[in-house]
Amino acid sequence: MNQAPQTSETGVKRVGMVTRLRPECVAAYRALHADSHPGVRDLLTKYHLENLSIFLRQIGGEWFEFGYYEYRGADFAADMAALACEPRNRAWLEVCDPMQLPLDGETGWAVMEQIYYNRGAPSLGSPPPYA
């Protein structure tokens, strides 16, 4: 989570990110992120990170992770700095980070550019813009 996300018109920052996962770590990474594992979920909530999801996909023999979260706080930089100082978060990252292989030119998760967000269904009388 190395770049500040853009703020939407509602004040929510939506962030998509990507990294690779070492193939020999897939099972252990899945176990660390299982619903039954508490991890650092409470710390994410404390620092206003909501709806965090991680998706895993093998593409061309490599494993990729896609992460998504929404930031709903007032000071992203301050919250991320405080989260980085939390001892349990540091311990969590000491376990998880070595399992990952950042994309070329990155040092961790690479923040992705948001190009679309569905704000809701169009009104019944309006055809979609692609019709």
C-alpha cells in the first residue's frame, strides 16, 4: 500500500493493487488469510481500511494477487503511518512480505489505476451508453 489512492466524490478512496506470490507459498498464504485466522483485521478497521479483499489467480505459471480496499478516514497518510508502527502489523508483514514477489520496478504491492466504478444501475428509461 505504497501510494495514496484517489479520493472519490463521496470521500471514499478505492484502491486496487497487484503483486505476485511465490508458488511455494500459495498454501501458507491461503492459510494466513483464511476467515478463521484473525490476522490484523482489527488493525485495518482501526485505521479506516474497509472491504479489504484479496484475490488469487495463476496466470501463465505465475501466481498473482489482486487486492482491493476502501479507505474511509480523514487522513490517509497519518493512518498508514500509524498502522505501519503497530507491532502486530509489523510482525504480520514480516511473515507475508517474503511470500510475495513484487512486480518489476516495485518494492511491494503495486497500486493500480482505477478506470471504472459502477455507481448504480441506470434509470429504466435510459439505454446504456454502449447500446
